Amino acid sequence: MSFRHILVLGGTTEARELAAVLAAHPGVRVTTSLAGRVSRPGAVAGDVRVGGFGGADGLAAWLRAEHVGTVVDATHPFAVSITANAVRAARATGVPAVVLRRPGWRPEPGDRWHEAASLDDAAVLLPDLGPSVLLTTGRLGLAAFAHLTDLRFVVRCVEAPEPPMPPRTEVLLARGPFTVPGETDLLRGHRIDVLVTKDSGGTATAPKLTAARRLGLPVVVVRRPALPEGVEAVPDVRSVLERLGLDDRTT
Ligand code: NAP
């Protein structure tokens, strides 16, 4: 039997969900690719490969060598390079590509959001918003805040961050999904004045926004980077399946 090989560029909840659905199709071989940033990634259905491809050319070579029929970029909205590489490799090889991007968050009544174009912009806003900051933008990029020596930071991330980072930093290692009561306790317990987040979207990490709203706290939201020119993303796993002409056999 010949298999239709689908490469899922992963590292997100949606990628894991998609792999589970694709693996349930008898005629499909699914391979999920992970960057290898997380030392203990959760279980993924189907095949898994770990580590970079060596840029767009390396990815194109992999698509050819592994006879990939479709590549699905289901990476995080802030993972700019791999998405650009996926689009370039797909164009170079003629392999169809689908980009999955979960929708961004929208402010609700009572939210006190401050939009920032980047982590550097977020750092500019912080001194006016309060001395105690909960930073949930991931373990990379903390250098943008390292000069803020007067502020106290609680950095929550999945894996331990590396310096440079602000001198007054407490690190909390935790992986979502989180809950509104849990996030409320965190914000209260650490006497947080302001929350900083990327506009990651999705439900797993959204409770911090609800908790901040209920406590009346300001939130600095870092806007998403743009998609590569000419690319239109689909918003969910169901839309990817439609593009692939497959149904969901796991429900
Ligand atoms: P990035 O800046 O776009 O990628 C940097 C390089 O890492 C890429 O050029 C590629 O190396 C490699 N890479 C990234 N994702 C890969 C994947 N799924 N499979 C194989 N190689 C991959 O990415 P990032 O922001 O560091 O994110 C890395 C991974 O973590 C992504 O898979 C993403 O879904 C996940 N993630 C990111 C964030 C975030 O905030 N950025 C949050 C949660 C999860 P080569 O050029 O050598 O191929």
C-alpha cells in the first residue's frame, strides 16, 4: 500500500491534535517535526523527527527525500523563521503547504491592554505600569528586559531561561494548560502589577488574561509577526483537514 506522507511542523497543541487525527487515517503517514527546544515533549501520534533541517534548502531536500505530499506548518505564531522556511521550501519543491495559525486573542470589556510591536517595545512600556511584572513571553528574549533593574520580574516558562535577564528575576517553571483560579492565585500571591504576554492565542494560556481582567491589572500584549507575503493561514485543525480532503476519524 502506498502512503500519503504529510509533514507537520509542530511544537503546538494544534500540531499534536492534527497528528492524532492524521495518524488515524490508514492511507496516511504523518511525521511531526519538533525543533528540539523542549527536553521532554509530550507524546505525539505518528512518526516524530527532532531538530532543524538546515534552513529552507535543507527542508526542501527533506521534503524530496521523504516523498512528502503536503507540509503543514502548525508552528507557534511567533516562530517566524520556520514558517518562512516552510513557505520557501514548498515553493521550491512544488509540495503543497498549509499554514495553520490559531486566531489571536481579542480584548474584552474590562481589559486594560497595551499593545507592543516587540519585546523591546514591551520593555519601554513597563516602568509606567508597575514595579512587579509577570513575564510569560517564553524563555528566549529576556535580554530585552535585562536593563530594567528597578523592576521585579516573575518569569514563567516551560524550560529554564538563560541570561541575560533582569537582575531581580524569580523563575517559575510550568507548562499549561492553566486555570483562571490558578492564574488569579499566581497574580495575587506574587503581588503582580502588570502581565506581559505574546498574542499566542488559544485556550491553554488564556486564563491569565481573564485573571488579569478580574483583578483590574494592565496587560502588555506583544503583537504577532506578519505571515510571509502571499500566505493565508487557516485557523484550526478542521480547516487543515478540509484542505487535505480528509475527515476526522477520532471523534
Ligand atoms: P523559529 O525561530 O521560527 O525557528 C528557528 C529555527 O529552529 C528554524 O530555522 C529551524 O531550524 C528550527 N525549527 C523551528 N521549528 C522547528 C520545527 N518544528 N521542526 C524543525 N526545526 C524547527 O522558531 P522558534 O520561535 O525558536 O520556535 C521553535 C519551536 O518552538 C517551534 O516549533 C514552535 O512551534 C515552538 N514554539 C515556539 C514558541 C515561540 O514563542 N516562538 C512558543 C511555543 C512553541 P533550521 O533552519 O535548521 O531548519
